[in-house]
Amino acid sequence: MKSLVTFAICFAAIQSKAQSDQPSPNIFIITTDGFRWQEIFNGADPLIINNPAFVKDTALLKDMYWDDDVNERRKMLMPFVWKTLLKKGSLYGNRNYENKVTMSNAYRFSYAGYNEILTGYADPAIITNSKKWNNNETLLEFLNKQPEYKDKVAAFTSWNLFEYILNKKQGTFYLNSGYQSISNDTLTATELLVNAVQTNAVDNTQHTRNDMLTFVSAKEYIQTRHPKVVFISLGETDEYAHGGHYDGYLQSAHLFDEYLAQLWYLVNNDPFYKNNTGFIITTDHGRGQKAASWIRHGLFTPGSSNAWLMTLGNLFEAKGEVKKKSEIFTEQLAKTITGLLGYQFNPAHPAADPLSTFTTGKK
């Protein structure tokens, strides 16, 4: 039986919210597709960054992202994570210390991984990344039905298949996916500009939108409309990896770190979000563990089920880099997140138990 791990979520405010005027908490769920735990915790891989088969200019890339000291190396790649989040949040999944975050689905590709995270169900029927409507209930749809979160849920994704994963046909929350134009009753100047860029982009027929466009769209919506539940999924780490471009893969990860920094700055300077917002940051699958296999993932590629997880915000206890032997399963996130917001998620399909007994992280 899968063991539960202490996740240290501050639940005291949730338990007493009925007796207080404190607004219900906000949650941001942020993912980058197919990014390995090895680069999170070890920085650039020495067996790949020196390989001209995967890097156009090895000397330049090493100048940007290499140091013999692993602590410095990972900080060069993801400075916000290893300077700010390390102090104010928690990082799980460093398998060097047998601290594991693991996908439960057997197939280890994106549709199955995102479904697992968002529904709590490692559905064995999801066997391909195909345009099929997801019949499982996501936590986003569930929360959008709750009075405190009604019409306050929004999702922004680079990969256009989220239209099916999140079942836009039946969905009631705001979703902007792939190169879909931004649509609202009124559009800001930034949103009009994003639409114009997307319309004229030479690659706007691709299945994955440029992550910067996804991020700018999400950030503008957050600043102007203040959703309480936000899902942001970026995709270029996986795109570059499949193409065998380790330089693009690392640069996309570095940009992901910058996007996290900008979102953290935003919520801490907006009274709507400040001191009442949590970040949950993760990935949908791992990748091959070796230089010969890092470009792949799937059922027959060892390492593909190895994920990672970060938490940030005063809804969580700050534990830094967790080095204790334990294991988290990503299918446990759905009930953990809804529980954090004060709701029991009991969909018609199976869903894994939440991560832990909730404890107070902040007095």
C-alpha cells in the first residue's frame, strides 16, 4: 500500500474560515512538461552538456550553466528556486537522498501524467496522447462548482491537447490553450498584442505554443481578473528534449525559473493574493536517465516515472530541500489540493488519498 508522507500544510486557517472574515485561499498549480529531477537537483548533466550531438556550442552553454560544484551549478540554472524557494518553500524528489516523487500511471506520457495530477486517477484507459475528451473529473472543474471558487478558476497551457484533457466541451472555467486567441468581454492592450503575435506567428499551427506567450497571457489575466485557482502548464522543456536540443531544454528551464520568480513577485505585491496564496509546482513525467535516453520517456524508458514537486507560500511549511527518505505519488495531489482549500474531492472515478494529515505550518 502506498505510504502517505508528511506534507506539512497549514490547515488552521482553513478550519476556522467559517468563523472568520479571512478570504478563502488561492492556489497556483504550475507545471513544466517532461523536465527531469536530475536537472532540478543537480543542474546541467555533465554527460549531455559536453555532447555536441545535443548542444550546438558546448563552451557557451557551459559558461552559462556549468560549475563543478553541484550547488552552484543548479543555482546557475534555476536561481529563483535555489535562492528564494529553497528558503521560503519546500523541494521534494531528490532521489540522491531516496526522497522520491513518482508518477503512478504505467505509460509515462503527458496526457496520462496531467490527468493523474488533476484528477487523482492513474487511468489505465489513457494510453495515447490523442484528441479524446477526458471523462474524468478534474479538480479545476470540481472547484469551479464550489461557491467560493465559482467563475474564479482559470487555466493557461502551451500544449493544445489540454482542450481535451480538461474537457473544454463540458468545462465551465476559463481555458486558454495552445495558439487559441484570448477571448474576454474586453481585452487589455497586452491581450490584444498577444492575439496579434499569435495570429502572425509562423509556427502557430504547432501543437505547443511558445511558453512566453502562455506566460504573458496568464500573468495579464491574473493581474486584471484575479482568479483564485490558476493552472499554468508550459511545454518547451519537453519539446526541446524530444528534438535532442539540450541547450534549448536548459534555456527553457531557466526561463521557467524566471516565470516562477515573476509570479511570486506579483502575488506578494497584490493585496488580493498576498499572504493567502500557495504555489504547487511539478511536472507530468520524467525522462530517460542516461545520455542515450534523455530525449525519450514512456513505458519502456527507465526514469520516466521519476518526477519532482515544489511548494511555496505561507499555506505550506517551508522545509527547504527535503532529504528524508520518503515517497510522494502525483496521483495524491488532486485530493491534497482540494483539501487544502477546504473541500473533499470525491469524484465518480477512483482518486488517490491526499498526501498527509494536515498540520499547522505557521502559527
